[in-house]
Amino acid sequence: MSETYDVVIVGGGAAGLSGALVLARARRRVAVVGGGAPRNAPAEHMHGFLSRDGMPPAELLARGAAEAAGYGAELIDDVVIDAERTGESDYTLRLGGGGALRARRVLVATGLRDELPQLPGVRERWGRDVLHCPYCHGYEVRDQPIGVLGGPEPGARARAVHLALLLPQWSDDVIFFPNTMPLSDGDRAHLDARGVRVLEGEVAGFAVDDRLRGVELADGRAVPRTAMFVAPTFRANDAVLVALGCAFDDNGWVVTDATGRTGVPGVWAAGNVSNPAAQVISAAGAGSTAAIAINGDLVLADAGAFAR
Ligand SMILES: Cc1cc2nc3c(=O)[nH]c(=O)nc-3n(C[C@H](O)[C@H](O)[C@H](O)COP(=O)(O)OP(=O)(O)OC[C@H]3O[C@@H](n4cnc5c(N)ncnc54)[C@H](O)[C@@H]3O)c2cc1C
């Protein structure tokens, strides 16, 4: 096993790399494990990141990785498959490729997985014209015929209606397909007030070829649409946090303070793994905030202010 790192960062997306940049510039010995597959990889362009609007997701991470590595951060192309607190200020992280890393502090920035509706056409066009975030891609499909898919997935229902209420800001042709999801009278009134049409009927799938063509209903109707918004179920990639014994709230998200510090001493979380609403810029900000808190914690430990 290697010499102990000050900090091992699990996950090299926007949150993890941003934390690595801050810690490496603070002259900490830091390693980042993983990072090949950010959540927004299916999208050609990233939007809403001031000064980087429209940049391909992979390019942002390549630049971030080069910046962090330029200050001495070690980038390790592997995955953490298990983690354990092996001492007061000593964590062991086992790697999928074999071997292990030791660290005085751990920052978990492993993001989340989007569980998509199981319908033909959804996965093929995900991130292109099957979308979930108007702030990311609404502008790119402005003034187009837009649909919003409802569905029975737990946790996704309220978000589907919310999406349909948001979208008239981008297009005056928005249809909500409740699919198998019951709509309350309140939902219908709100959708009507926002000018969203409701088209009842079970959805069989999306018609796609080289792009999205429309929605196919189980009764044979076909409704042309060039963009569809869906509400995935968000699942945190939290196996490392679970292994380390972190606490989770009733909705299944890890409990942290405002800096991302979990209830387990020495363990922080940042980005989508702890906040499903984080955009790239806020995930990066959370990584930076956590890194500054971690460095402060190490300084206090080194000063003997408390034993960890
Ligand atoms: C289709 C789509 C388009 C989007 N478009 C935009 C947009 O335009 N603008 C915007 O602001 N946001 C957008 N988002 C949201 C954006 O993807 C997230 O805000 C952002 O990726 C969160 O960053 P993160 O660092 O928390 O997680 P991620 O970027 O997901 O990075 C987490 C990293 O951790 C790695 N990892 C996971 N488990 C392990 C492990 N055990 N060991 C090692 N590594 C691990 C993953 O492979 C990944 O590389 C979009 C999301 C989707 C799904």
C-alpha cells in the first residue's frame, strides 16, 4: 500500500476535480480516483457554467484534470470498490484494479445515476432530444414542439408536473403526457393556467431515427414532438459513503453540513452524490467548499487542536 495521502477524492467529475485543484494548490498530497464518466456525458454541450457555456462535458473535465495535475494532484484511473475507517485519521480505500490507498481525509464526489423510464427510444436519445433539465437544454429546444412524460416511477411524479409547468417559458407548444400517472384536479388546473395541453393515454414509446420524431401512444396515435422531457429517478452513487458508515436522511441522501462534512469524522461528500439538484457549476463549488473545510480540518489536527 502506498504512502498515506492527505486526501483521497473518490470521483473525478466537476465536484471532485474542483476539490483536487484547491487541495493541490494548498500543497496537500491528493489523489483523485475515477472520473471517466460524468453524468452529463451523453450531452454534446454543457450549458449554464459562466465562462464555459457550450463547452463539451469531456473538455471541461480534461481541462480541470490538467489544472489539478499541474499542481501535483495524482489522477488514478480506477474505481473505489470499498472503503474503511482504519484508524482515527486513517482511511483505506480499495481499488477495483487491485491495491488500496490510504488517506487522512476522504472526499466522496461520485455523482448520481439517472434511472430512465423504460420506454423504447428514451435511452437512445437521452441527453440529445430526450432531456430532463430545462436550465441545461431548454434554450436549445426553444419554440419547438415539446412534450413532457409523466409516469408511475416513485419520486418522479411531482417532478414531471413541475417540468411541464416550467417549460412554457421556452415554448408555447407544450404537451403533458400523463401516461399511466394519475393527475389531480390541482395539477390539471395548474397546467391549464400555464397553457400546457394534457394528452391522456398510455405511452408505448418514442419514435426515433436519427433524432426524436414524436410520441407513440399504445392506442396507435402518433404525436409529433422534437423534444421530450422526462423525470428520471435519481440514485446516488453512494456505496463508498455507505461503506464508511455515513448517515442518510429519509429520502436516502447522505446527511452533511454546509461544507459537505458527513457525520463520520474525516469524510466529506460533494456534488450530485449528496445534492441531486447540483448543476455542474454548483457541484464544482461544493467540491471547492469541501476542500477548504478539509484543509482547515487537517490544519487543526496537525496543530493538535483535537484528536481525530
Ligand atoms: C444528460 C444530462 C445533461 C446535463 N447537462 C447539464 C448542463 O448542461 N449544465 C449543467 O450545469 N448540468 C448538467 N447536467 C447535470 C450535471 O451532469 C451534474 O450537475 C454534474 O455532472 C455533477 O457533477 P459531480 O461531480 O457531482 O458528478 P459527476 O459529473 O457525475 O462525476 C462523478 C464521477 O465519479 C465517478 N465515480 C462514481 N463512482 C465511483 C467510484 N466508486 N470510484 C471512482 N469514481 C467513481 C463517475 O464515473 C464520475 O466520473 C446534466 C445531466 C445530464 C444527465
